[in-house]
Amino acid sequence: MEGNIMTIELKSRTDACPYSWKTGYPVGIRIGCCGDEVPTFIGKKWYIYLWDSRTHLHIYYCFNDDLFLSEAEFQTIKENN
């Protein structure tokens, strides 16, 4: 743990994410990695990697803030945590 901020990548323990993350995305938004992506915990928040087939962009969704983020915004979060 670095400076009280915990970063965890959960590839086998998806039950740890307290949010319903497998369904419920807007039309055209799909879970990344052909549906195999799982939520990641960074800086006390949960994120998931998604594909927006309407815009052909990779995006991230923050469950805690209910916001979609660009790859650049997510990278900044990762770098600062």
C-alpha cells in the first residue's frame, strides 16, 4: 500500500466489487476485452474498461461517481494514485 491509497486489480475476485457491473450499460457500450474485463479498484473508487461502439473509443466508467471517462482521464487518475 502506497500512501494510504490502495490499488487492486481483481482478475479472479470480481465479487469484491459492490456494484452491479455485468449489465445495464447504455446502448452501444460494451465491457472491454470482449466482455472479459473486470472492475478495478483505484484510489478508493471502482472503474471498468469499456468499448463505445458508437464512437469507436475505449472509455472507462467510474461506478462511484457515475461518470464515463476518456482513456486520458483514466490514465491521469492511475498516475496520481
